[in-house]
Amino acid sequence: MSPNGLGTAVALLALTAPIAVELLAQGWQDDVDYPADPGVTYEDLLEGLSVSTQWPTYSGDYTGRRHSPLTQIKPRNVHRLVPQWTFQSGTTARGRGFETNPLVFNGVLYVTGPNNYAWALDARTGRPFWEYRRDLPSDLTYGARAPVNRGFGMLGQRLFMVTLDAHLLAFDRTTGSILWDTVLADYRVGHAATAAPLVIEGKVIVGISGGEYPTRGFVDAYDPETGLRIWRFYTVPSPGERGSETWPDDAQILARGGGATWMTGSYDPELDLIYWGVGNPNPDFYGDSRPGDNLYTSSLIALDAATGTLRWHYQFTPHDLYDWDSAHVPVLADLSIGGKPRKVVMVANRNGFFYVLDRTTGELLLGKPFTETTWAREIGPDGRPIVLNDGSKGCLPDMWGGTNFMPPSYHPALAMLFVTARETCAIYAPQEPEQLTPGAWNIGGVVWVESDQGYGALRAIDVRTGERKWQFRYPTPTIAGVTTTASGLVFAGDNEGNFIAFDARTGKPLWHYQTGAPIWGAGAVTFMLDDRQLVLIPSGSSLTAFALPDD
Amino acid sequence: MFRPPFAILIVAAPLIAGAVGVNPYEGDSGAIRVGEALFRSQCAACHGPDAKGISAPDLTALWTSGATDERIYRMIRTGVPESAMPPSGAPDKQLWAIVAYLKNLGAVPAWPHATGDPDRGREVFAVECARCHRMHGNGGRHGPDLSNIAAIRTRETVARAIREPSASVTAGYRAVTLVTSDGARLRGIAKGEDAFSIQIIDANERLRGFRKADLRAVDHERTSAMPEFGPADLSDAVLEDLLEYLHRETATDGSAAPPEPSPSAASE
């Protein structure tokens, strides 16, 4: 029996017979060279990427920076990067991408895929230890349109994954078996779940999809041990609650106001605040039935991690008519602004603006466009965009926006945020929905997209000023995530399938590899294994690992 | 050109129980407009803004290739298994509007018989067109194959494409000039491109790929690679001859006499 086989046996027995496990482990001890899997601790999650051999949570750590301190691969040798292995998932997200972020722990990759497949892979070879496939119902709603998943969360011996039928699952990390299965919401009314859970001490935080259906979004916290819900925050208030004054006085409209929460948030352990992006109001394009700002849609919310109560919010797109979800990874940093140290949260938003907010109070510190959008060019003193073009004066960014959910990356030493921007031209034609049916698509109109006018770009934003330092243009609008390393590299990709390494200072492309399918939604993951730095990128139905040659 | 994957469609269709019915919007101009907007926002990323195909098939000739309204409806509803085509949960009305739009694209009225002489047109085609356009297995490969042009485009569209070819250039047929590191200029048709490379068909119909790093410049031409045939180059009467020849050779609706098989076509 291999050491891994032993691990499986130990884990299986651990559920029922702890004494037998001890005996078994002792009996094998002489044959096992390395220590037993210690389990993922909260301290491991806090340390994030400062432990070079791990990538323990969606963004690498709680800050949402996707910034690795690794330096083995650097601007002067990255041109030598070569593939080490390719894993073929055997499943595709039709019309979407392989949006997952693999987690890395003790030489094993924990990977989710489209259609709620999942795997534990040997990081040395890409070979699977186990595969999981969920038996999904045939009448999925959102889950049928976008059958994607963005990754696991993990703690102890457990992995956590949400599903297209809107459940939260806990897996035994060693065997792939299901330990508990909790229903988040009724998928039949239009919900699905796709975002990687955010695991903090004693809680698994998850969001929900469904903003294009008559649904109501929420952020939930669950007990990692039992799967029982600890708290829920609804992103659209109940009648009479704070925020309900930004909606019509109609309980039915509030009950289906949208506000999905389909991207993983960030966490400040010192403030004990969770930062989470909230999606569009419903119906997406038709706003006459929902006069008002429609809080907390198209906003960033800061929730008390202990109780789920709202500490502050900032709404990027009041009364959104363009499906500009604020489904982004909030990026936490400590900046000096006006000579004062500020704890900030940064968002490059789907509405085309880059924002810096005080993350203790929600105060707006900077708001500048990073795209060519004509919707607005500045934020007024009241913190609201000064809208110049509601669509009546020519095209606006399309409903995929000036960027989208693909995670950006922040390089702290350079004080630059790297974001995949989209420049598009769309005409919005709102229409009043004829009838509202639970489980039926409800976007309130159509959008004309002039596809041949669009392009994409990787843009470097100086976070102190919002100024663009450089850009690299892609032929078409692109949905690729971004990752940076301390050696001064930016890993990104494009819709044509290139996985690309750039010089972070200059924007010069230093290396690229044509993967054969769009880099879509995912960003690179990097870690050390056997003293070599590996870089992973999902693309199409495959996951490929790169490293410098072994010689 | 891509062929629609009807083999897959036929497998998928029987999985759906019950009759779907006929399109309530057939020929409804308002619904066609809505269908076009839906198509541009939901389908165009893969099928192209004009439905002529990018990474997914050209949809402009579905009905002339044997499709029915119901099959297309079901294909959009269920998606195509094991392909990038997703299922749709959109309301029936939206799907039928898309079907109406697509059918309208392919709804080419039979070309009227005109005064031109198709035999004279054949000579014009051989001299002016065949170097770049293929028909029934003969001719060049720089421009679109015209073997079914009378079935998929109106007579007016084809006439305009001859008079003003730059007014609308089909994706995959745009001209590009590459300047190599030694300064040589190479003109061709761009068949594919990404941030670092370009794939062309050159003047000699060779498929050639280049790394942009090895090129001094990549100059995309705004105008069509096809020369303009104004009235001075091609009189109205000669244009009529040419159109009549295209009608005779490429109509599939019986509106033209069946083409006489040419020896070279029969040999393929």
C-alpha cells in the first residue's frame, strides 16, 4: 500500500474508529517517510501565500491580492517556462470557461470543474487521486446556463464546494466523500451557486447566483463541522429595514430584487469584517418598476464576520440598468494617502471605474475611470457617479461591463493593480417584463452589442492616483484573471487562448503559451514543489502546469 | 465554410418529448428585430454579429441546408451536448424571435429571371472571378466559395458585393499585408489572429503562419481584397450576364435550370 493509500484508509477509519486508526498508523509508521497530513488550520489560511508550498484559499490569502511572494520565476528567466503536465477534466462549461482556482496543500491540488465535477490531483504529475461528479437534477435554472464552479474552500480535513443546484457540500479531503450536504436555496426559482467558499475561523462563507431571475440574494455563514447555518445577510432588505427606502414600498418587489453574491469576498481578520460584492437588481435592464437606488445591489458590503450584520456599504452603480454586478474580488491594501496610512479596499468595477475605499468606514477615497466609458467620467462629492450618458447618447459598456468577475491582482511593492479591462459598445433596449414566473429568466429587455467594435486589455493602475501606467491590448474582450509575483511578473491571458507573462513594470510580454481555449474567469496559481516554482492555469477543459526546466 | 452539425442535432432532438409547434413570429418584423438584438447579445460572441460564424458555425444558410424551425428552436433550447453550445432557459417567445431572425437571414427569395445571358456570364466569371472564388470545386480560394450563393444571398446583395465589395466583408476574408523582418511585403487573407501570431492564406494559396515578433508590421486593410467592379469595369449589361450565370449555377430552389455538370467538377 502506498502512503497515499494509507492516507485513504486512515481517513475512512477516522470517521468511526479513532483507536483503530492509532494502531494502524503505528503499524505503518516505519514505512512512511513523511509526517501525516496535519490538516489545514486557520493559521494556515491566515498565512496564505507566505507559506511558499500552499495556495489555501481562492485568492491565495484573505486580502484578495493574488500576489505571490515567489521569485524563482522572474522577468529574466520566464521565457524558459515550459509545460510540465496537462490534466484533462473531460467536462466543459458550455459557453463559459474553466473558471476554477485550484487550492494547493501538501503537494496535492484540490480542483473543482464545470458541472460540479471535482478532483484531488498529484501536483507533480496532474494524476488524480479521486474524482467527484455530482448527480445534478435535470431542471436546473441558472446552473444550466452557466454550469461553472470557481473552486473549493478548505479547513482541517475538509473541502467545501457549492453546487449548481444551490447546495453547499463538505468533502473529506483525502477521499472525496461527502460529509454533509446543506441546501442554500431553492434552485428551481432561479438560484445556483458557483463561487469558491471563503473559509474563516469557524465559518464557511458563501454567496448565491440568480440575479437574472426573480430572486433575492444573500451571504451566508455555515458551521464547518455541522453544515448548520450561523447567519444570513440578505442583500435586498425586508420592508421597513434600513435600505428599504431605496425601493418601492412593495414586499413582493423586494422579495425578488436581485442582488446575487456570486464572487468570493475578502476578509480583514483584525477588523473582523468580510467584504463581498453584490450583483445587479432584477429585472436587469428595466428599472421603472423599481424606482430608487435599489440597495444593496451593485454595491460592496462590509459584514461583521461574527454576526453577519452590515457595517457599511458603498454603491457603485445606483439604480443599475445595465447588469453591472459588483461581483468582484475586493482587494485589501494598506496605503499612504495624503500622508496618512489608510486601510483600504479596492475594486475595479464592472461600471468602468476604479475605486479606493477606506475599509473601516466605507469612505470613498478615489474613484476614477479605468475604461473609455462614456457613462460617467467622475464621481461627485456625494460619492455618486455623475452620469453623462444613460445610453441615450451613444453606446455604453455592454452587460459584461468594463471588467467582470475575473480576479485582478495587486502588487504591493509597485502599488499597482492589474486588471483585465473590456472596451465594448452596446445599446440597451429595456422592456417591461410581461409576467414574472419563478424559475424564468427575467432581464427586462434586450441589448445590442456591436461585437466587431470591442477589444480587451490588461491595464496597470497606479492605486494612489488611479492613473494608467501601461496597457497591453488583446484582440477581443477578454475574461481572464490575473496573478502577480514578487519577482515582478504579471500572469494573465486572453480570449484567444494565450497564457501570458508580462513585466509588471513595463507591460512588455515576456512569454506566452497558446492553450487552445480562452483563459476565462480563472487566474494563475503558483507555489513551490520540490524546490521548483509551479504555475497553473485552467483553460477550456484542461489544467496545465508550467515550470522552469529541471536542468 | 463551416457546416451546421445536423448529425448532432438529430440525435438531440428526440430527447425532447412533445411537439414544440410552429413559430408564431415567422416573418414578424418586430420579432425579427428583437431576435436580432437577442442574437447579438447572446449568440454573436461565437456565431458572429452577422451570424456568419466565428468559432461556431455560420448560421446564415440553416434552412437551405435542411433545417426546420422546430429543430432550430430545440437546438437553442437544449444546446448541443459535448460542444460549447449551451442550453437556454430563455422564454419561448425569445427563442422563437431568434428563430425568426435566423430564418429571415436565410430567407432568400428566388432570384428573378432576368435579361442576362448566362453563357456570356460564364466567360466573365472565368476571367474576373474564378481566380479568387470557387464554384462546384473549381476556382480560387482567396474569396468565399460561391457554389450556393444564389440560395443564401439575394440578387441585390450579390450585385452590391460586386459593385462595392468593401461595404461588407465576411469574417475570415479580410486582407492583410505583413512586413517581414527584411522589409518584404506579403499580402494575404487573414484567416486567424491572436496577440502574438497571425494565420494567412498567401497569394499562392499557401496557408502560412507567422509570429508577430518575426514581423515588422501587420497592416490590416480596411477595404476588401476584392477589386471594385464599377460600371466602367463591368457594364450593367455584363453584370446582368454574370448574375444570370450565378443564378443558373448556384440556385438550389429550382428557379434556375439545373447546372450542366462540368468534367472537372464531376472528377472530384
